[in-house]
Amino acid sequence: MTNHEHDMVWIHYKLVRKPKTEGEGVIMNVGILAKLYRQARMAIMEDTHDVDANCDGPDLDFVYADVDSYQNEIAELYSYTEFSEFQMNVKAFEDQMDLYDLPPNWQKQDAAAQRSIVMKLVDQLEVSDRSFRMQAARCILYLAQGCWAEVQSDEEQHQNTRDNVIVLYQLGVFSSFIDLLNMEIETACSPDIVAVKITNVTLVDSTDIRVILSVLYIITETIRDEREKGSEDYKQLAESFVQEINSPLPDGELLAVKLLGMITRFCSGAAPQFPMKKVVLLLWKVSLLGLGGMEVLKNLKNEYRAKIGLEPITEDTLEVTKCMRASSPPATATDILENQYPKRNFKRSLMKQRFLDEPEQIDMELSGNEGGPNANNGNSTTGSGTGNGEDDLSQYYRPFDDPSASTSSGNNSGSGNNSNTATANPNNQPSLTQPPAAVPAVQITARLPWTPKVRQKDIDQFLDISRNKFIGYSLIGDHESLAGLPQPIHEGFKTLQRHMYVSLADMQIKKEEDIARNPISTHEDEIKLTPAEILYQAILPNLPQYMIALLKVLLAASPTSKSKTESINIMADVLPKKMPLTATQSTKLTVDMGRHKEIIVKAVSAIILLYLKHFKINHVYQFEFMSQHLVFANCIPLVLKFFNQTITEYVNTKNSIPLLDFPSCVIGEQPDLSGDSFVYGGEMSDKPYSWRNVFSCINLLRILNKLIKWKHSRVMMLVVFKSAPILKKTLKVRHAMMQLYVLKLLKMQTKYLGRQWRKSNMKTLSAIYSKVRHRLNDDWAFGNDLESRPWDFQAEECTLRACVDRFNLRRYPEATQKCGAGGGVGVGNNGTAAQNAENAQQSNMHAGNSSGDRDSNGYGNNGSSGGGVTNSSGQQSQQLHDYGVEGGFPSDEILTHSDFAFFGHSGWWDRKVELTDYFKANYAVWLEEEVYNSQTDWDAL
């Protein structure tokens, strides 16, 4: 038995089980508790094992990373309808070479000639003639694409791109194209263009801006890829490029802010011709290169923790999930009927809590099922004792190296017995149940994947409960005193302290509280201008608009979104001017549109997640500010709406035709895409899933986790929107990392779902126990949470908002005032955005708390049934309907409605209101009639 299991047994027992007498709670034997805990866990694991055995299909071999392969990322830049424009690039290059009296072959030019040609093209980008200027831009795009007309293989094309990007960047092409982008934005948003309503936008309307964005994207993605590979040729160039994109442009804006502004203008209808797919892809890659990916985040977190005296993080989610096996999907009613256990095992897996207080009765039940009370004494590895329990546990994890086990076995390599013992018991804990069993040659370490954690708040709560129970008083602010408490409480306290985890956010919040309490005496550290800090300061004035714009694009690209309710047309850069005439063309366009939406979802989800993670490390209140705007803009129901589909089909859908992907579509002899060859082209992939779709799903689940974690009001939103059935369907995707984040979301709301739901979902609870990190005294599987009082929800959000506003006003006063008074995309003049969002959220919370235990789904509080269920459910439905929420989800109009968003409450009170001269002259009359003589019914108000 490992030390983690021992600690779990002790803490779980002391907090959940109520001893019959105080003396019994003091002298209860820990060994008996450990045995009972292992036997109860074995029953649950055996119950789960039977369902796993009936699950068909292997685990997905998807490996989560920052991006897909370079070839796929470049191919996703182009739509299939852009195929004809590749030839326009070649034609522009040939015409330009004729103008220079040079042969139209780039590879035949020496290095000096190539640089000379690029410099001439850069000069040509500054001429006033638009057609002449765009011809030079197309020539540069052809060079960035690797001069594909002169090569015979994809490898040659990639090498040409790699070499040409160095020359292009060194000669200032990137900055020149930024200037071209500024010109296009100004042209698109000029009053003359905006005054004319553009309808039926097609691919032709965005031709020039797509050329510019393509060049910028290829340069950015190539430098990012070469930097990730550690290429020596790109080392200095990559550092210069990262510094450039993290610095303001000549007009004072960051490139990321400029791209976010393009998305905002597109969503407001001011520039419907902007190609959204290319914009969000470029924004993603610029942000990823400027801020850094997962490895940079990991290093930054440990660096910041070391600066304030905290230990580094040793557990990495990606590495831990690689050792997990995907659980089987939840059993349907048919599966339960076909695979139901005999009655004796079912009874044992659902033993009531009172049976856990009677060891003799448990022994009697176990002995009746397993052939006698001493059935395990002779052969512990082949019976249903400890050996089987570990075998059952191994179904959740792949073999991986336990660092402590390898160290112990290495130190004892001189003796075979010693090394085996060290591997089986890495922390040298004494066995509390049985003597050590014989260890096989290849051993799977049977232990929980995560080290349990506990917060200081949980320890204080444990001490407070113990003091009130045994002594009858509480000590506010005392975190250590154990006077008068029995010995088991001392041991539990030491265990909790040993597993206490102090996060970077806790330290940052504590620092902010000290500054708020003692603003003069508390020294504030100098603000370090990290890339995340620079980005936050740049987007702060308009952050609400940016978040709403990103969510609007995400909603429009969602496969569950209805086309008739879309407020924006994200298909503007994929629809051709002439609609297809043949069946093959129609099929290709259908695939292209589905692919287009998937790529947008992938990029937007990656952008939001990247910003959340970097802001959380840089300062937790920056993260909370962005999170609150996402929540009030309905990000939570939007993500749930996304997953309210047959998610296995979405993951397996491959909207791609490899023969039409760049550069395959232009290199070599092109096959005729009709009949069998067209179908074969769609099935060339050797993977049974779509990489970008799995990536998008994991990103959205991670976003949902970050928004909801430790926020009770937001957890209740999951319950109100009936997310449990949706999330359970997502468990059918056999990928350990995706399932881990789904199980985390289910764990957060389990205590609110009712006893009936927990009874009918024991296999899901078992998977949560096996895969999600344990909080030692977290009563997640029961409805005994002391922090989930419904009247605390409003205070929780308001307190957080006040802290965030105080932080922003102190550090960024000018930007915060702009944020408050700036308004948003299409915001009305009624000034009720914050009130609408807050009222809707409060209504959802009260509806969720007033609802009883549903007969079918098992939602609500434990033990409530009868006539009150229908009334409260009807009340909840009516309240949700009032806010446009039907069937548990807001409609698309609500999700995209600007007034249903929150734009910073402080700004609405700071707005300057111009009073008319008539009102000023008659102010005394108005005061007498409307104030002094007006009776207000405050209860009704």
C-alpha cells in the first residue's frame, strides 16, 4: 500500500464517516480502515472492468501538441476553391521576370541576383498603381510558396520555402506587407465602402487581402517551425522576428491587436469581405510564436514559482496522460441488461455507508462470495484480494516508470528480493493488510496517477470542524494549533500539511490583498514587460469586444449552429463567384466548407486557450478578467452547444481531399478528380480520426475547465444547462487526455446531480476516482459541500469582479477607463449589458438550486421528489425561456447578441451624460415631483 493510498484512507475516513462514539473515532485501527477501503475500491473496479471488456475499438493514437505538422498547417491556409489562383501567382512571376529581362526560373539565379529581384519587388510594393503593386505581391507569394512550378517533389518545395523566407524577411518583406495590410484595412473600412452595404460576398471580394495574409502567414509559420526544430540558420532570425511581433508597429499597435481589430470589424458588419480563416490562423501563429507554446509555459511557471520561493511543478499533464488508457464509454441501457453482474456483486458494489462501519458484516459478505473467510490467506496473487485489485487498476494506466521505484530498485540492485520489494513499495511503507506478494518480471506500477493535493483553506476548514467537534470552540486565523485534539487528528493534520499545494495564483492574490489593505507600506514589484504583459496592456481597452468577436466566429463555425441564425458569413473566403454545376464540384465545395469551419474552430479555440494560460501565469487577475468576459458572453453554453452533437462522428469526420491539399495539388501530374479517384482522394488518410477535430475538442474542454474551476456559480451553470449527458457522450471518444478533462467537468458537478444520478453512473464515478487528481478532503462524490450555498453565488462573482477592477485601475488606469466607456460591438444605448448578464446568470443559479431530483435524469438535490419537482422544473424552464434559453441551451440569437455581454461595470457609472438646458432650468421641479413626492416600493423593486 503506497503512502498516497494510506493518506487517502485516513483523511477520507475521518471526514466522511461519523464514528458512533468519540472514543471509537480515536482508537479505530488504521489497518482495518485500509482493508475496508481497498475492498470497496476493488468492488467498483471490478464493476468497471466488465464494461471495459465489452468495449470495442482501440484508443486513438492522437498526440496533443501546440500545432499539427508543418505540411498540414500550410495546407490548411488555402481553400480548395483557391486552386486557380496558384496559376495567377506563376503568371505574375513570369511577367515580372520578362520585365526584368531575366529567365523565369528562380533556381537558376544566384544569391545576389535573387536578393536584387526581391529588393526590386519590395520597391514595387510602394507604387500607387494597385494592379502593379499586387503583381509584385503575387510574385513574392510565389517565392514564399517555394517556387512550386520548378520542382518535382514536396521536399524540394519545402526547402525552397525555407531558403526564400530567410531572404524575404531579411530584406524587409514582412514589414512591407504589414503596411499593405494597413492599407487594405483602411480601404475596407473607409466611409465610402461602409456606406455601401456589401451583400453576397464571395471569394473575389477578398482576393488582394488574401494574398497579403498568405505571405505573412507563410513567413510566420516557417520561422516558428524552424525555431521549434532548433535550426541554426534560423536562430538569430527567429529571435529578431519574435522581438518584432512583440513590439508595437509604427502606428503604435501590436500585430495581434490589429488582427483582433479585423475580427471585430468583420463581426460588426463593417468589413464582411475579410477572410476570417486566414485572419484567425495568422493571429494564432503570431500569438503562439510571440508568447510561446506548452514548453515555454511550463518553464515560465517554474521560473515564477522559484522567484517567490515555491517548489517547481514536476507533474506534467501531457506526460501523465500518455500513461493512461482510455476508459470505455458509459454503458447504455442495453449494455446494462446484457452485461449485468450477478446479484451478489451488484449488492457489494452498492453497499451503503453504514456497512462500512461494520467490518464483521463486510467480511461475512466477502467470505460468502469468495469461498470462505480465509480464501485470500494462502494465495493473494490469484484470488480476489490485493493482487486482483492492482490488476484491475492496471486497466487504466499503461506501464510507466515510477521515479521513486526506479531509484529504490537502483540502490538495491545487489539483491533481487530487495529490488522487487522496493519496486512494489517505493516509499517503504509497512504493509497494513497482507504480506508482500511475489512480483512478476514485468510490473505495472499500480498507483494513482496524480499526487493528491490540498489547499490551506481546506486545512483551516478541517481544523475548524475538529475544534468545534472535540473542544467546542474555533480559533479564527490560527492555522497550526492542535491543543486538546486527539492523536488521529494530529496525524490527519500532518498528512494534509505534507500534501498542501500553494499555487502561483494564491501568492499573487495574497500580494494584491496586502496592497489593498496597506497601500502605502506594501511595496509593489516593478511590472516586468513580458510578452504576455505587453499583450494584456494592448488588448485591455477593447478586450470585451475582442472576446465577443472570437466567440461569434466560433459560434458561426460550430457544426451545431443553424445557418438561418448566423449573424456573420464566415464562408466569404470559400464560396466561388460561380456556383458548381457538376456533382463532383458540389461534393468538393461541400467538403471545402466543412473543412473551412473545422479550421476556424481549431484556430479560435487555440487562441483563447493560449491567452488564458499565459495570462494566468503572468497574473491571475488578468486571467480572471478575460474569463469573466468570456463567461458573461456565454462561452460556457456555447461550448456545451458545440459538444451537443454526435461527437464521435465529428472526431472521425475527415473533411479533406489530400490530392487537393497544397502542394500536392500543383506538383507533378494531377489526376482527374472524378468518380473513383475523387472518392479515393478523400480516404487516403491512414488515421481513423481528424487531427484538427480532436485538437479542437480538447482545447474547448480545457477552456471550459479553466473558466469553471473553483467557481461554484459557474459549476451551477453546467448543471442548469444539463451538461452531464452531453459530457458523458463525449466519453465515447477513446482518448485519455480528452476523457480526463471531461471527467474533471463531471467531478465538479457530481455533488449537485443527485443521488439517483450517482447510483446509475457508478462506472463514471469509478473513472473519475482512477484518473482525476484527488483533493484529500473534497467530498465531490457526496452532496455535503459547505461552500455551495446558493446565496453565495452572487457575492462570489461580485467580489471577484471588484478585486479584478481594483487591480486594473491601480496598474492600468487609462486603459481601464477606456475599457469601461468604450462599449462593444453593436452595443445598444440602454446601458444594460452588465445588468442583463448578471440577471441572467443569477436567474440560472436560482433555477438550478430550486430544482429537485428529476425522475429521469436524476438532477437536483438528494432525496427530493414528488409534486414539487414538476413545479420547480417548470419554473426553471420559464426563467430560462425568458432569457432565450430553450432545452437547456441559449439560442444562437442570444449567444451572438451584443447586449447580453458584459463590458465592465465601472465604466457605465463613469460615463458623462449631457443634460439639456431645459432640464437644468427645471431641475427643482423635477426634484420635487420625481424624488420627494415619489413613493418607492423597495420590496417590489
